[in-house]
Amino acid sequence: MPKSRSKRVRRQPPPKAKPKSSPPWVGGLFFLLLVGGVVVIICHYLGVLPWPSPGGTQPIQLWVGLGMITASFVVATQWH
């Protein structure tokens, strides 16, 4: 038996909005920070970084490298 017209739902929900695309610099910044952090850590272990004091390596160099890698993952969460 067919449904009566009065019981049919005539209203359709609006279509879901598409998420906005990220600007192109977000992907570039992600890879730049990731590669930069890895390079800083590798250079620390090779002893080629002159800062913050010449003649020795400092743990701050490792923290800067790890901070750059962490920042790259934070930027990656904004990539759509």
C-alpha cells in the first residue's frame, strides 16, 4: 500500500559544506620545518654547528631540532 502524501517528508537537509583548502604555503612550511629539524640534529652530531658557543656542541641544538620537528607536525594538523 502506498504512503499517503501528507506523511512524506518533503524537506531535504542542506548538503554538507566542503572543507576549505589550505593555502599552498602550509605544505611547504611543513616540509621545510621537518627537514630543517632533521638537518639541525644531524649537524649537531657531526659537530658542524657553530652556535651558541664555538668549539663544542650544546644540547640547545637538539632542542631546536626537536622543536622544529614538533612545529612541523603542528602545521600538518592544519593541512586540508
